Amino acid sequence: MGAMFAAEPDWSAPPYFHVVADVEAEPPCVAVWGELDLASVAAFRDALNEVLEIRPRELLIDLTQVTFIGSTGIRELVRVHREVERIQLRVGTGIVLRALETAALSELFVIVE
């Protein structure tokens, strides 16, 4: 059996996740760090909703620091797409880009690597 490693010394520590909404940026921006999955999607949804309250025509979602995006994160992107005319997704890791391409989102969003 192989060795097991944890990113944190405490195995029960939650994975690192952080999200920021900047409603004063032009266009408004939501930036995300860490894993975007079932455990973190509520905070992502809250940040997106904060930006949607100002009814922007355009939105920037910065996923360059996202290390994983699950189906719940993708579902939030699709939900927000219905509310905004143009969304630019900034993507850093190949795994996030592949998830977006697999979900056929490259036609809905402007994706910048």
C-alpha cells in the first residue's frame, strides 16, 4: 500500500477555498481560489449573486487559481449565463479548461487561457 499525504497537517482541515466579488471593477469580477465543488459552491453562488444584484451587462469570472471545478460549479456558471449578456472566464489550469470544454461551455462564454 502506498503512502498517504495531506496538504494540511490536520486531516480534518477543509481544503483551501476563497472567493471574492468586486462589484466596482469594470466589468464586475468574481475571483475564485481552490477547489470549486459541492463543499464550496454556496460561497461561489453568494459571490455571483452579489454581482448580479447590480445587473451588469458583462461579468468577468477569474478561475485562474481554481484547481478543480465540479458539476455544481459548472451549473452555477450556466445559471449566471442566463442573467448576463457576456461573461469572460479566465482559466489557468488544464483540468478546469477540460471540464469547461467537456460541458460544451466554450460556446456560451468567452474563455481566456
